[in-house]
Amino acid sequence: MPSVYQLLPTTDGGKPDEQLTRKIKREKIKKILFHVLAVSAIMVIAAQGLRAFIRSSERFLQYGGKGCHGMQRNLSSLPSHYSLPSGDKIPSVALGCWKSSPGEVGQAVKAALNAGYRHIDDAWIYGNEKEVGKAIKDSGVPRDQLFITSKLWNSFHAPEDIEPALDESLKALDTEYVDMYLIHWPIAWKKDENVLDKELTANPYPTWQKLEELVDKGKIRNIGISNFNIARVKNLTGNALKYQPAVNQVELNFFNPQPELLKWSKDNGILLEAYSPLGSNDNVKKALSVPEVQEIATELGITPAQVVISWHVQRGTIVLPKSVTPSRIEENLHVFKLPDDLFEKLENASVSHPPQRTLNPSKSWNLGFDVFDEKWPF
């Protein structure tokens, strides 16, 4: 049997060449390390591929074996409706009519109803209720299949002014009742003056009592509020209400996610409705370009707008995307449950920066204070 030394490189004297031996050992170690690293890389790639396959399979099952685009609406994993205290069901996605120009809003409503929307959100101050009402009538969709919202403007908070204002909206919308009627802002003006009515602003209970009467009268199915912060809601609900506010419609988007208001509202049984969900007309492009939104859209194979709207519904809110483009109107109706890690990724990104409102009329109304402040000077 040969000796060990005979298997290794030797010098002319027959002794092992230690320098060459060390070199051979180093080469062997390098090869071993290379193979270890290669196998590790393959395992990492395989794991990533497996996760992608699992997520893809989940989407495949969720979407009924169809692609994300052009599919039939599938809300099996996100709520298509929420229940109100009255027992009524309110659709989780609505067409918002704010800032829809005359001549455009009617076509938008028709496109929405044709696409499957059944929730239309409007207001007296938008100045387009007549066109919206005609579009609803022309659509042929039965009234009992629709959920229509209108809002009480600041000028009509005095109890004697509320029913005439509502009747004007009902006539324009060509309906005998609205499914939801909201106090548009927690600010009351003196009629025809646009001057702050401090008494009714500080105490909205008389306004609310009249709305309760109109619920009993059948002209309103549900009543709620809009643009109320926690302090303003408490100011109202601290009274002996017959009907609690069903919803609070507020600005909610990536730039102004309001997590504290969302949590408080859930804890107190009030649904939030998100207006300007994509950040208002001036910020839509910015919102849809958020890196996390883009990444999630790419991973799930849905559009950035669908990512954001789905995030809103998954947060437990009603969402009111506004568009007058038929293709976008239809796109906005399709919501999908985001995987938990991606939902948390977007949620964390939304609260990682200072909140930024896209709408605050306090200065233009010459209030002398911020309507969104927790404390007012009176």
C-alpha cells in the first residue's frame, strides 16, 4: 500500500511539496465553498419561486381561474356591502359625484350603473343632482336596488330649513326618499348669509332631531355625518339620540389615512366612508405612483388604482372613487383582498409620513379657526 506522502506532490528528494500541497488544498476548499454557495442560491431562488407560485395559486383560486383584468367582479374575500344599524345594506364601493362637471356626471352615472355599481353618492352643493337623477331614471335599474346618498348643506341646518332643502334634492334626484342623508359639514351658516351660526354649530342636536323626524316620515332611510372628527362626533352623540350616525364620510387616502379616527369609529360602531380615496384630482397621479402601490400592483397583476381602493375596503371603510371615464369607472369597482403582508406594507407606508389633507375650507370660509381642530374657540 502506498504511503500518504506518495499521494501528494513531492520534491526531487521524494519529500512532499508543502507549498504545492497547500495550493491544492486551497483550490479544493474554494470548489467546496463555490458548490455550497451555488446550492444555497438555488435554494433561495426555489423558495422565492415557491412563494410566488403559492401566491399565484391563491390569486388563481380567488379569481376563479381567471386573470385579474377583465374578470367578473369577485368580492368573496372582501365585503361587497356593510350592514347599517337600520338593517339596510350599503355597498362598499360607490361612485362619487363630487367635482363631476355638468354634461359629464350623467354619463358617468350611466356607465357606473351599467358596470354594476348600485351606490351613488351626491350632494345638494355639487349642483348636479338633477342630471344624476335623470341618469338613474334612464338606466332602468329599479329604485329598490339602488343606494342613493345626498347631503345637507351648511346653509340649511336650522330645523325649519331642513325639509325644504331635502325636498329640493328629492325632486332633483326624482326619488321619494334617499337611502342616506348626511350633515355635510359640522358647520352651520345663517341662511342666505354664509355667516357662521355659532349656536347651531356648537350644538347640532336640533338639526339632528329634525333629521330623525324625516327618517320617521320615510323621506330618509339612514342619517349620518361628514367631515366630523372625534371631538365633533362626541359633541353630537353626547345627546340623547334616537338614531345614531350610521356613517361618517371623511377624507381618507394614502396621504391622510387617519388611523386614529378609523379605530375610534370601529370601536364606536360608526362606518367611515372615504372620499378622495386616491388623493383628490390634484394628487391621483402621485398616489398611484407611490412605490409600495406600484410594487403591489405588479406582484398581484392589478392596477395601482385597484390596489388603493382594495386597501380602503380591506381597512373596513366604504370607498367613493370618482371618475367620468367609463373604463376607469369599471376598473374601480373591482376590488381584491390583498395578502396580509402586502396590506400591512401599504398600511405602514401610509402612516409613516405626516398626514396631509387635500381639502380644508376653513380659510376660504373665514371661520377664524380650523374646522378639523379638536377644540374650537366657542
